[in-house]
Amino acid sequence: MDLGYGNSNQVMGEATAAVIQASFKAQEDALNSEMKRYDDLLNSTDDTLEAIRERRLAQMKKAQVQRTKWREMGHGTYSALGQGQHSVDVAREFFDAAKKSERMVVHFHRPSTRICDVFHSHLEKLAAKHLETRFVKIDVEGCDDSNRGGGGSASFLVEKLGVVIMPTVLIVKDRKAVHHIRGFDELGGTDDFSTNLLAYVLGEHDGIKRTEDEEMPEELLQQEQSRSGVNSVRIRKAYGGRRTLRDSEQDFDEDLSKSKTRD
């Protein structure tokens, strides 16, 4: 763990400052754009205003249709996959959900690992706010008990998707596993992080679309003020290829077919 001595502290400080500056610049540009829009409205004719009104109504109707569709797909809630069903269904339900939703945030957790509970309340809040993303959780209790074949098809997901640490939050975009948030490393190395910080990290990996009204996380502001490397927020960038879920689903179907043949 880096305690913030030497050059590494300077690098982290500069990186955080760059993130904060970029956020402030985006907010300033959005404000200037909004002011220009109001200036244009003041100089508009009645016909122009009516056209703007009709266009805005059409956009609102389209957005409402999309929100309704998302809710029908399970968006807006933080739900468990494979809950109370035959064990093979959790993997099938996961792959089916990934086909329908452009974005998914998947929390792999164990009830016996209490630190997993930290994510539950944060993800429930974010699910209600970010309808564009489906938020789900998968219980992997027993997946490491190979002697008794525990975990059902959740074990297949754990192996294929590289879930090695509890808790792990997987971000899925366009049926690709794009990033893992493993433990609390990207959240300041502590379980005492804010929902806003988790939203920021998810947004950095395109797991959600951050809204203009979301403020810069307090943890990042404090980190910049103190220039401290202790428990600093370190957002990891994904490098290399991203495994498509189509490959894992094909493997799952083949394994399932073989199992049925043996039965």
C-alpha cells in the first residue's frame, strides 16, 4: 500500500487535480451553453418558440417510453438473480439480462462476508437514480467449495468472469465485461465511502451516465486539498481486450448440454 511518500504522492496529487479541473471545466461549459440557450430563446419568434416546444414534447415522450421499457426490464431496482430458483438459472438469467440491457452493474457477494453488505445500500440508491443501467446481485456462497460442488451455475460465472475477491462489482457494457471493481481499492481503500464516490467510479468506467447535477465526490475534493496518498482514490483504467459474454454463454450452453446428456 502506498503511504504517500516520494514521487508517487506528487503523481497522485496531479492526477486528482486534473480530474477536478476537468469536472469544473465541464460544469462551466454546461453553464455557458445553458446561458446561450436562454439568450437564443429571448430573441426567438413565436413560430420558433412553438417549434422548440413541440420538439421538447417529442423528446419528453420518447424519454418516458424509454423509462417505461427500462422498468419492464428490471431497471430501477437492485435485484437478485437466480433467487430461490434452480441453481442453473442464475447463469442463464445473467446472460439473458446482459442481452437486453446495454449497461449492467453486477455485485458478486457472499452473505457470510460482511463487508459485501457495504455495497448493497449504495447500489440500491444508484439503481433508483440511474434507470439507464440495470443493477443486480449474485450470491456466490459456496462457489469455492469444489469438494461439494457448491455454488451451482454461479460457480461458472465466478470462473469465467474472473471474480476472485469479495466483494467484486462487475461492469457490463454491450455484452462485454469491461471492468471489475475489486474490494475497495478504487474507493479510497476503506468501506466508509460515499454513494457519490461509487457513482463517480462507475461513471468513469461507463457503467452509468453521470448527470449534470451530480457533484464532485467529497473524497476527491478532500484528497486534492490534503495532497495525501493515504487511502487515496485510485481509479484503475482497463487495458487490453475485453471478454465478450457471448464466449462465456457459449461455454455455458455447451457445459449444460453435456450435463443433460450424462443425465
